[in-house]
Amino acid sequence: MKLYNTLTRTKEEFVPLEPGKVRIYACGPTVYNYIHIGNARPLCVFDVLRRYFKFIGYDVTFVQNFTDIDDKIINKANEMGVKSIEVSEKFIEEYKKDASGLNIMTADIHPKVTENIDEIISIIETLIEKGFAYEAEGDVYFSTGKFDEYGKLSHQPLEELEAGARINIGEKKTEPMDFALWKAAKPGEPAWKSPWGEGRPGWHIECSAMARKYLGKTIDIHCGGQDLIFPHHENEIAQSECCNGVPFARYWLHNGYINVDNVKMSKSLGNFFTVRDVAEKYGYEPIRYLMISSHYRSPINYSKEAIEQCVSALSRLYNCRESLDFAISKADKENADESKLTEVKEALNVYHQKFIDAMDDDFNTADALGALFEMVRFINKEVLTPDAAKDILALASDSYAELCDILGLLYVKKKDDAEDSLNDTVNALIEERTQARKEKNWAKADEIRDKLKEMGIVLEDTPQGVKWHKIQD
């Protein structure tokens, strides 16, 4: 498997630190509001990465933090007239609802900043002892000039980065590029005791602390959005490597930006959408589909047309699953000829291998989806035939489900028992219509179809019999 490493700007063969195991750290949300569609992309993309590693046999440890103390959280709390912890806990729960809707696997560890203050302080103390950080009136800053490799992730020399930097009012740092590791307490803000007085962590230090605590000094993969390359991930590297004396992460993966109608998403432009907003209109799964429909490093354009295309694509995938389920339930023959079974198995393996090849080539979910749809066309044409045996249908169903599961698609539950069985009235009407068709009483058959449609039931005549589904609201 090859991955594009932002650090080296090349595709590299993935070699884990420990055979058979992979340790991944993903930057999580700052919990002061509902997540927006830009936040959804790394969630969905790196969820698929995690699923794929599991599929190919790795023991995966996946850590994603919650930033539960930050200026934005404090400002939100002041607006609402509540404590910061009330804001963060509320929006952690809202995040969980959206993440569940997007079918995001729960992280193995979801650490919070406020639960790791001791680890953060310990790293800062080490940085001061080693001469990489300094205290200034209760604040502590990292001295970027002391780290010779500063800028190696963003591929910018320190001189260029310094050109646009400045010291803001209230900051006590000595150089413009230095960044805060610890902030002295301000009146009314949450604060923790430290060797430098009461205060709270800076933003960047939290991930270094939590990655080290839960995954070790060097991890396999660190991932997040492209917007985090600088300064967040650059600063993580600096403070982690200066503290620990070893490389921080071996592979850095970053997903591309999301535009809205070809314009950068912005609240000021009125083109800002939360995941909840979009899900209320289209459901969560089309959002997930959109996020993995392009190569993860490419930009994505969100638009009404784009999300509706995702709805349509998912409909094709669901139709294939439902057709297979229906055909299996109606199949008269248990086993196919051995030659036919072998033929179908070999064809399915071709699409399966195309899927694997795409995922192994820098995690190309766009091409993987292409292979999946090739499999759908094959199933519709060559497997879903009137005389298909149950073993061939089951083989196709299992192969198809396996690839969908890797992508985290088709997760909306199959009809439950109440919905899965036709009620007596509908069942009787379908039987009556079938009999009318046998008697070539087309007028009566059409009349029954229309009556069922009024009841919200749509019929589909297939070689295996009559399928039905409820009209969507």
C-alpha cells in the first residue's frame, strides 16, 4: 500500500512501526458548534482509511481528540451565559449524533484536552528544561528559532514564514513565529494550576500530548485537513520532536478543501452549511458518499446538484443490494453448475482486485467506487437472471457487501420486520394483481397497481417476481 506523505511530498510504501499494527492520530473538532461539511470530509475519509487497514488485516488503534477548551468555546459560553464545559459537552454530544449519522466508527480513544492537563504540563516542562521554550509573565512560548527543521512539513523556510508573522497585542513572546504552549489565566476563564501560575494550554500542544500518551512518542500516521498543515501540524512536529528526541509521525495525510458552488465556504458569504442542515434535507449518507467520491487530496465542490447526484448514485447501490436480497429469497435452485459458479467467482474477483488496487494506490476511493459500480453492472446483467441459483446470488451479495462495508456505505438498516413483511391488505392486492395478469385482465391489474400507489406502495416486476417499496416522502 502506498500513501502520499505530506512530509516528503512523495508516495511511499506504507511500512508500520510494528508489524501488523498501525497507530493513527486524527485531529478532532473544537466543540463549540455543530460540525460543518468541511469537518465532515476528514471524518469520512479517514474513517474509510481505518476500515481499509482493518480489512487488510491490521490491528488499528485510532485516536481522535476533542478540543474542549479554546477561545471559541469560551466566547460561545460567554454569549450563552453558561460555563465553558457546558458548551463543550453539549457539542460533543451533537458531534456524536452527526458522526453516527455519517457512519463514522467511534475512535478507540476520544481524549479531551481538559482530561490531559498533567501530560501537557509535563511536555512543556521538558521543553523549557531543554531550552526550546521560555516563560514570560505566566505565558509559555515555544521558540521556533531553536528548531532547525521548523517548516519541514509545510515546506517553507523559517525566513519566509516569519515574513507574515507578527506579535499581537497582549502577547509576550520574543519572536513573531514563536507560539503559545501555555496561556496565563484571564479573569472569568477556566484555568488550571501549573508551575507558571494558573492558565490553560495553547492549541497546538494538546495533540502532541495526547498522541504521545495514547500512541507513543512516534506514531504511524497523523491525519487531518489541509488547513492544519500550517501552523497546527508544523507546530506539533516542532514541540514533539524537541521534547521526545525522535520523529513524531512517519506519515502525514491531509485531505483537500471543500468549496461551495466553486467558492470557498465562509459564514460571511452565506455559503456555510452544517452537516445537520444538509442531512435534514438529503440524509447523512449522501454527505458521506460525496466526501469519498473524489480522491482525498483533491478539492471537492459542494452544490445542490452534487449532493443530488450522490443521492442518485446511492439509489443504484441500494437497488443492487435489494435486488440480490429479493432474488435470494425467491430462488428456486440452491446450487449452480460448478462451471457457472467458477465463472461468476472469477468475474467478481476481478472487480474486487480493481477495488483493492485503487485503495492501495494512495487510498483512491474515487477509483474504488468505480470498481464497485463495475461490479454492480456485472451483477445486474450476469447474476440477477431468472434462473439464478441461490449459491451464486449469495456469493455476489457477500462480495458486494464486503466492498460497501469498507467504504462505510449502505448502512441504512434493511427494512425491519414490520416493514419487511407486506401487511395482509397489500399482500392480498399483489396476489390479486398477479392473478389478473395471468388471466390477461390488464385493466384490473392496472387498477390494483394504482390503488397500491395511492397507499404509498410502488411495484416493480422482475424476473424473480414482484418487488415493492414505499414511496419516499
